[in-house]
Amino acid sequence: MDTSRKNSSLKYFIILLVLLISFGLIDVFLWDIYYWRKGLGFYPEVKTYENDLGLGNATLKISFGSRPSIVLIEEFIHYEYDVRLFTCRFELNSSGDINLIRIINATAHLYHGIKYMGTFICESEGLVCSISTIFPVAPHYIFDVRGTVRAEINVQGNSQITSFLYSLSYEVPELSLIEAYGFPLIIFGQVIVIIVLIAVIFSIRRSSKPSPPPPYTLRLKTDT
């Protein structure tokens, strides 16, 4: 009987473990596909700047936007506003006789009205670099982003440093219900499923537990 109960406990443990792993993989897949690759809830402001270098052009594309962010429960309770992940992406391209081009570093100074929100710096050895940070915001907040991108450019063997000064304004969009609460609701549903499954397993184990035998009563034989 003990062996049978141990095998049953192992079976239930394996079921829970498989369910937890499956839910974890589903969450990673959904977050990667729908929030990062498909950009669910991500509406960037895009600006393009171009430097004419005589024998070619250097073009800088800047994208600044926000998306829903995963935060800890303590942070969710603490913040009075929505929490978004802001990303500033710099992409450099060239045309003409430019042999080599790369971003050295980029800075982003963020302001909300007259309030200074901070300065963020990224360094790169390639054509793309990005800066990400988290802010508690409300829909229709307006951010002003200003900064400089320094790039190294090689034209016909001559290397030079050029700078792009940029400035853009970004209004935080209002998210739809799916964009704002879809992923948290999925996680909440998974937690409910696990709790219900544990309760069912506990109920099955209690009902399958053998009842103790009735107490034995010793009767004395009497002569009639």
C-alpha cells in the first residue's frame, strides 16, 4: 500500500512539474513573439537625420517608443501609474563612397515637461545600439528626448568623427485592454489552473486513503 501511494505521489509531482515547465515556455514564447518581435503595444516615434559628406551620405534613424513592462508585485503596488519600458534605438546607414561607418556612442537626455528624467548612454562598435529604461507613466504623457550620436566614418581611407544632434517628442499612447492586461491575465489564469489542480490532487489523495479498520471489541462468552 505504501509503495502504491508513493508511486501515485510521484505521478502527481511529474504532472505538476510538466505543467509548470509548459506554462513557463508558453510565457517566454508569448512575451518574445507578441511583445518583442511583433511589437504588441509598441508605437515608436521615428526620426531620420542625414549628414552629407561630399562623397556619400551618413543616415541616422532614431526610434523612441514604449511597451508594457513586467514588474515585481511590490513595484506594481507602489506605482500609482502604468509602468512602461522605454527604448531608444539608433541605427546608422551610409551610401556613396563611404567605406566604413560605426556608432561610437549615443546619449539620450529625457525630460517630462520641465522635469529632468535622466541621461542614458550606450556605446557600440556597430551600426545599431539601443537604450532601455523603465518609467511609471500615464497615457498621453509627453517626453522630450534630446542627445548626440557620435559616429566614425571612413571615406576613401580617411577616417573622421561626425556627430548627429537630435531632438524628438514622444507622447505615451493609451494601450488597449489586450496590450495592457493580456499577458498578466494569462499568468493569473495559469496560477489559478495550478491551484485548482493541486486542490484536485489533494482531494483525490484524501478520498483514496484507506479507512482504518473498525475497533475490535472483545466479547466474553457467557453460559446461558
